[in-house]
Amino acid sequence: MRDFEFRLFATEIIGHPRCTECSTFMWLSIIEPADKPDHDLRLFECPRCQHAMRVKVRYR
């Protein structure tokens, strides 16, 4: 599993990232608090190859 960090603006649509292993659209499976204020940790999982990606998102 790889960790990524993104800044999310209120006007952006949260999409499904593509899997880095097989290019299938990944699904959001878990949202949990991050270690920084105004951040979430989001876990995306690939339904095809079960690859997982954790993303740190600033939401404010």
C-alpha cells in the first residue's frame, strides 16, 4: 500500500482514482481522521486486483 497526500478544495468532486497496478477505477472504502487538523486519511481499494492506496486529504 502506498501513501499519498492531496489538497482538496470544496468545489472539487471526489472521484475514483485509477489503480496504479491494473488501471481499474478504485473505490473509497474507509475515511478516518489523520494526524493533522483538517485532514482525512482515505483508503481506496481496487475491486480487480485488491491493490490498496491510502490518501491524506486536506478538506478545508
